Amino acid sequence: MKVNLTKKKIAVIACIAIALIAVIAIVFAYFALQTFSGSWELTVNPEVTQSTADEVAEADRVFYVFEKPNRYGQGQWHICYDGGIEYHEYELLEEDSVDKINLGAQNLQYTITGSRLFGNAKVTLIYPEYTDESTGVTYPAEEYVLEQAKSPDYAKSAYKDYDIDSKLVGEWANNQRFLSYYYYAFYYTQTVDIRDDGVMVIRYESEDLGLDRFMYYAYTAKDGELTFSLVTDKDTKYTVNYGFDENGNLKFTNDVTAGSIFADAFFGDFTFYTAENLPAPTQATADELYYTE
């Protein structure tokens, strides 16, 4: 059977096809616009002095990354700043016909403008006006703006040249670290993951403190000496000595960085253990820690 299409019919079919493509693009753009999923950079922050995006130092840039929410509007998000990553949960909800998001503290009104499809989407978070009950001072509502952006890849930020000590590579932990508050001591686990790609990750974890933070460092290790830098500030370097005891546990000693207590704050005179050697965590009050003879 022979089919003849006139130029007029072909033109009509072409117009219909173009219209369908346009509708699909609009629908795609609409749904892409309505989601937090993806990476955003904080570009307007009322808490700090305002600068243009190209004036902000790498270490001061703040990124929010939202995973896709479930059917109930709940999902995971993490914040990237100063070489560190913290993980949290969020929930999308509606109050009085207003779209809001809860990032863990309170429900914040939000709007999304621009187009994810064209890479110029923005999120405006509105912290509501509130009155300090103790002082009676009323603080106005504030707006924080997040712009669509690519989040940093801290895990691929080693020095250009670095040495690897195979005995040092692996995951080491210490669960004797603590923060004291009056007569209470809150313990946290500090894990040091020394990788064979020139990146070291220090994790701070405590259920009591609601703490789950990863810090990323470029490092080089040779002859019992470990030198490292935050991946966002490789010009500032810190050095500690390290060794192993008779049980194969890792010991950091002697911060050899002149005039610096930074490395001591991270490692100090502590022993780090493999998972199989990790002792039971200590439980004590601050009073027992400081005043017991």
C-alpha cells in the first residue's frame, strides 16, 4: 500500500512533534525545579561579610548536597566546608500551604527559582523572625541563598608528590577522646583512615553529641614522619612522628611543626588501634577524670 504525504501533512506532523518535545521539556524542567536533590553552594549568608563568589576563599566555600527524598519527603543531606563533610537528615513538608524544609533544628520556608535544566537554579531559605525570650530583642527574618553548583571532591585532593608507608595504610581508631562539660564527659570515637592514594580521612563520631564529621587531608609519610594539610589549604602543613608498639598499635608523638598545637589537637599522645584491638570505651564523669587520685 502506497502512502502519499503532502507537504501540508508533513508540516502538521512536524509541528505536533515539536509541540510534544516542548511539553516533555517543560514537564522535565518543572520536576527538576521542584526538588532539592543535587548540589548547591551557599552564596548569600547574612552571618558573614558578603563577598562575590569569586572572592570567597576555597576553604570558606560552603556546599549543601541533598540526596533524593523518599515518598514521605525525607532524605539525607550533607554539608561540605573547610575540607570537612557532616551528614544529616532533612524533611520536606507543608505548613499553612507554605513549602518548608526541616534541616534538623526548625522548619524553614523555602522557594526555588531559575531552572535546574539550564544550571541557574537558586534556593532561598528563610529563617523566620524571632524574639529572644531572655532579652526581649526581636530579630528580623533572614534569607540564605543557595545556588546550583558542583560540590568539591575532597577524596581526590592528594599532594602532587607524596610518599606512602604501607605499614601506616589502613583504618585506626581511638575511643578514649572526650569533651568535658561541667561534671560530664562526652566521649567520641576518632577514626583515622590513611589511604594509599595520598588522602587521609579523620572521622569524629558520637551518638551522644550528634557528631558525624569527616575531615579530609592530603598527606605524605616517610621514615616515621607524617606531614599533612587540609585539602582546602595545602600551603599550611603539619608534621607528627609516628611508630608502632609491640602489639602493632599506632602511636603519634612529637608534633614537630614549629609553633603549632594543631597536630597535637588531632593526635596528641594517643594510641590508635585496629578494629580487632580497640579496647572497650571508658565511661566516666568529668569529676572522676580530673579529680580522682
